[in-house]
Amino acid sequence: MIQHEGDPDRCVVLLPGVRYFSQAPLLWFAREAAQAGGWSVLEVDERAPSDQEPFEWMRGQARQALDATDAKLTVAVGKSLGSVAAPMVRGPAVWLTPLLGQPEIVEALGSTAAPTLLIGSPADPTWGDGNVPDNPALEALEVPGLDHSLQVPGDPLASVDVLRSVTERVSAFYDRIANSP
């Protein structure tokens, strides 16, 4: 894990995907937005060992990272596989391409009381059928035509525009969470 200094009372915990690490664009800029807002950041930057089941590995990494912060306000930010931590997250969260085909993730999202931002695309098979639970705590940004990396296949400049929009939305979420009573 890598710790980035900022306000010790506000921490963003970054949880990667299987092949989408914290240096990949969505998580990189989620971290940059957090740091620009003064948050401290704890990032899981390891890769799942090939001899471990990825879901169990991520659950262990997420638990370790969430337990490592004693901030008064913690926001979990997970990409794909990172969303398997949704059942253990009690506070605000941002789930980038959450695995909506996994019943335990959908159930956790449906029962959360904390503000939660979901970002995905109907073109991404992991978005499932767009089974975003009906829960007033959830805010969903659904962008058509994007792959699992939230990119426009074959169009890098359009992908940069999407990355900018996602980063703005994540940054605004951090601001709302930090300034809510």
C-alpha cells in the first residue's frame, strides 16, 4: 500500500481492478482529484498473485486498507474488482465499473445508507443489465458506448473527454462529501 499525505481526517482508499491498477487513468485521476482537494490517499497498488482467487484477495486487501486509516471520513474508490469491497464499506464510496452481475455487490449497493457514486456503461458486460438498485443513496453516471475501462473503443481523444468528465464527477463527489454536515 502507498500512503499519500493530506488531511488526516479525510482519506480516500483506492482499490484496483484485476488488470486495472492504481496507475491506470481512472484511479490515477481519482487520486489526483482527492489530493487536489486536500484528502489523504491510501492506495492498494499490488497485483493479485496468480495463485490466489482474485475476489478473496481483494476482500483481504480492502479490509487491510480500510482498517489502516483512522480518518474521521473515509471514501472508498474501487474499480471493477475493487467493488467486491462494497459489502464491507459503511461510508461513502465511488465504484467505477462495479460488478453489477454479482448479487452480493448489488445487495450491498441496495442497502447502503451512505452517499455512493456508480459510474459505468451499458456497453460494459460487467455493468450487467444496468441493475442499479433503487436506492436514494446511489447516484449513477451511465455513459453509453464505453468499454470496461470507460474508454471509447478506437477513439483515444473521445476517451480523454470521458476521463475528464469522470474525474470532474468524482471530484464534485469528494467536495460534496467533505462539505456535508
